[in-house]
Amino acid sequence: MVTILVGGQWGDEGKGKIIDLLSERAGMVIRSQGGNNAGHTVVSHGQEFRFHLIPSGILYPSTTCVIGNGVVLDPRVLLEEMDHVQARGVSVDHLVISDRAHMIMPWHPILDQLEEGQRGDDRLGTTWRGIGPAYADKVRRIGFRVGDLQKPRFLQKKLEFVLGKVVNPLLQDLYRVAPLDRDQILATYAAYGERLDPFIQDIFPLIQGALNRRDNILLEGAQGSMLDLDFGTYPYVTSSSPSAGGALTGSGIPPSRVDTTIGVYKAFSTRVGYGPMPTELVDATGDRIREVGKEYGTTTGRARRVGWFDAVVARYTVALNGIGSIALTKLDVLDGVDPIRICAAYRRKGVLHDHPMSNISHLKHCEPVYEELSGWQASTRAARRAADLPDAARRYIARVAELSGAPVEVVSVGPGREETLWMKEPSLAGLAREAR
Ligand code: GDP
Ligand code: IMO
Ligand code: MG
């Protein structure tokens, strides 16, 4: 059984929490795109873990956690993360890294920051983790793959060319900054290679084996569909495909093997970085949601922009990914917000639009058409079944599902594992309980 899980908005929807919930019954969890621009939070037995590269299934020792070929991996960050979780008593013996994954090299974060500086007022608000430059090098075929760590002479030769002919001239001649030292990089990456060697392999046979055994495989999306390089608000996007298609190319799983796609959505909208966000709230309600929801970036600590639930976005990303069920998170953050609005359509120059326009200047200037629903005053934190929720909360969830075009099967009312409602059976809960 193959399940793809994607973020349906602009990232930080709570994917980590949902992956952790489903991982208990998964034989394998795979990260297939992005890098340490991601920050996925899991709260288990009151302990909070923030994963940037390690798949969020790592807390289950018998779940194989794979960093797939589509990821751009910063070895320094991965090793720090491995040390950190091990120090907290979590084994990483079940971690596997694809030798085809590309690496973040020391110049990638530098170029990310320099390029952002050049853009001035038009900057994208990237995470400065080097994601865009690393994917650009992959596409230009001058990227370094994790498997290169196991071929020191090849690595040295390639570094001679890439650093000497491409990177250092760019740093010195265009940006007027100091060149990077080849021997130092070689020594650093040799040390990374030594430590990572036991984890690196060609994941093709591993994944084929899991498919043949019909294991439960979970594909853990990073970012969200509105940050998709093709279908997001280009150029205010990330440099990978966080949509369902990217999960497949980033892992080598064929489309015909996918059983279900889950979309994770927050009960409102957030966005980090620049770019259009039609339902953004720049008022006291927005501030309140940000504070109650602790909407500050898991990776960069930046304040997230906050807005009403945008069903135009949700309808689009449900359709784009073929989402069969929605996990709706952070419903509790709306406790006491009254009334609550949902954006049902956009209006531009008097014309209604039911999906986000590809032209972002149109998107920037469209006006959200809102439906207003009653809020609820009671806390939802203790709810464990649909029947425990206030009527108004149930009406809100039903309207989100109707406008988005997919059933809401999981509702999250707090960061903890147990703060979760499975809305109907058979459901994702059933899927999660299936034999490995
Ligand atoms: P991800 O990138 O999609 O995994 O999401 P992040 O971890 O970056 O951000 C989600 C944040 O919301 C984390 O701090 C979670 O612990 C927290 N969270 C997840 N679900 C809920 C929920 O239902 N209610 C509340 N209050 N917090 C939640
Ligand atoms: P998770 O997996 C939210 C955003 C950045 C910026 C844009 C491009 O935790 O949901 P990049 O560094 O990728 O080139 O930045 O994408 N961004 C995210 N926003 N959650 C994420 O990941 C993000 N990863 C990238 O803020 O606007
Ligand atoms: Mg996040």
C-alpha cells in the first residue's frame, strides 16, 4: 500500500505530526524532495522533535526511513540532526540514504544568500539553505551526489572542475567575495563520507522489495503545493515539486502503485516568505491566530503570515494532487475566533475565479470572496471524536470539505499524537492499521 502525503497550502501544515501518526503502521517512510528548508515537528509523549532531513517516521524503530534521490541533502545538517536525535535516545539505525540524492555544497547557501541580496525588493524570502542553487546545479549536471562521497578521486576531480571553472569565478568576478578552498572542502566532505557511509545505498532494490511485499509505504512530502516549482506562485516557490508527482520521481515509485494521496491542510492559511497570499490577515485577528498557533517558522524562526482558509487554493491542490482525504490540522487555534471566514472564490475586475490564476500579478490583485460561518467558544483540545466537537466546529469542517472537494478524515486539535480525531471508519485510521 503506497500513500503519498502532501502539504496542500504553503508548507507547515502539520505534515510531521500526521506522518508520525501514520508511521506506526508503515514499513517505510520516504522523504522524496526538498532539503533542510523543511522543518517537520513531531510531539511524542510530550517531547518535541523538529526534523529537517530525517523522515518523521524515525521514532518507530521498525520503520525504515529513507532519504530519497529527489532530496538535496546537506551532510553537515544531517549529521547534526542524527547526533541530536541519538542524544535523545532515538536510534537512527533504520535510516537509509539514496546514493542518488544530491548534496548541498558549501557554495550553495552562500549563493542563495547572495542571489537574494541581488534581488533587493523582489527577493523571494528563501530559507538561505542553498536549496535553489543545489537543484540548479543538479539540472545543470554539475551537482554532487551522495554516492560521490564513496568515490574520493572522482569527487576531487569533479570539485577541481566545478569549483575552479564555475563556482570560484562566479564568487570572485561577479559577487566580489572570497573564493572557496578546494582542499578544505575535500577534507570536510571526506569526513562526512566516513560517517555517512553505512547509511548510503542504491535504494532501488530496497523500494522494489517493499513494493513487491506490499509493505505500507508512506511518502512524506515537504513544503506545500502552492510552493511547487511549476504549479505554485512562481517565482515565489521552492525549487522542487512538493506535489504528488514529485514524490514519485523523488523516490522511484511508479504512479500505478499509488493507492491513496492525503492532503494536509491547516484550518487557516499561513505562508513564510514573500509572494501572493489572497486571504492574508494584517489585523488583530491575524495577530491572534499567529500567537495562539505559535506561527513562527520551524526552520528559520520567521513570523509566518496568517490568513483565512483559502478554499480556492484547497480545491486547486486537491485536484492537482488527486487528494482522496484531507487531514485538517490546528482546528483548536480557531477556538474563540468568531465569526470565521472561508474564501470560496476570487474576484478580479468583476469576474469570479474558482482556481488560483497562473499569472501572479492577477493573483496579487484579486479580491477574496468570503463565506462567513459562526465560530465556537469552547476549547476543542480535549475532543477525540467528531461528536465531542461543538456544532459550529463540525459545520466548519463540513464546509471546508465541501468547498475543497475531498472528505476531511482526520482532524488535529493539538500538536500531540493523541490530540487527533479520526472522523470516519473505514478511514485513514483503517489504512494506518493495515498489516505492514
Ligand atoms: P510541517 O512542516 O507541515 O510538518 O509543519 P511544522 O511542524 O513546520 O508546523 C506545524 C506546527 O504546528 C508544529 O509546531 C506542530 O507541533 C504544530 N501542530 C501540528 N498540529 C497541530 C494542531 O492540531 N494544533 C496545534 N495547536 N498545533 C499543531
Ligand atoms: P515544510 O516542509 C514553509 C518557503 C520559503 C520561501 C520559499 C523558497 O516545513 O512545510 P527555499 O529555501 O525553499 O528556496 O525558499 O519556500 N519554504 C517553506 N515554507 N514550509 C516549508 O517546509 C518551506 N520550505 C521552503 O520560506 O518562501
Ligand atoms: Mg515546517
